[in-house]
Amino acid sequence: MENCCQTNETQGRKKVRSEQEKRDLMNRLKRIEGQVRGLERMLEEDTYCPDILVQASAVNSALNSFSRTLLANHLHTCVTEDIRNGREDAVDELMETLKKLMK
């Protein structure tokens, strides 16, 4: 995908996503949102702690899956495009991002 990552003077870098990619990512987030609401209900209903913890683990897993998908898309588009265009700091930026993800 050419020109998938654009720079705007006032807003910094932006990613141009296909409608399908955006829809898939939004659907994942909506499901995660529903899982978090389920956690709230469980807490309000005084659900047994281990049951809440299992649901919280499922939310964490879903968020990790979302992040892996977004990272893979980023590698295949923005990072690849930046390297092809000679933007040598692309790998450094990626490494900084990975450091933040691996806390």
C-alpha cells in the first residue's frame, strides 16, 4: 500500500487504513468493550473472585490479540514503506514501540 503513512504538520503521523482493516479492528475493540462491561456486571453482582479473574484474563488476551494484529499491519505497511523510502529511523521507532509494549 503506497503512502499509507502520512505526516501532517499539526497532528503528526497518520495511518491511512482500508475500510476492511478499520472495520476488523473496530469489531475487535467492540467485543473487548463488551467483555469489559461484563466484568463490571460481574463485580456489581458480587461474582466470585476467580470467575472475575478468568474473565479479566480473557480481556487481556483479547487486547493482546488486537495489539498483535495492529503491530503486524504496521510492520507490513508503514515500517516496510518507511524502509523502502530510506527513512532510517523507522527501525528505531519500531524498537521504541516494542519496548513500550513489552513492559
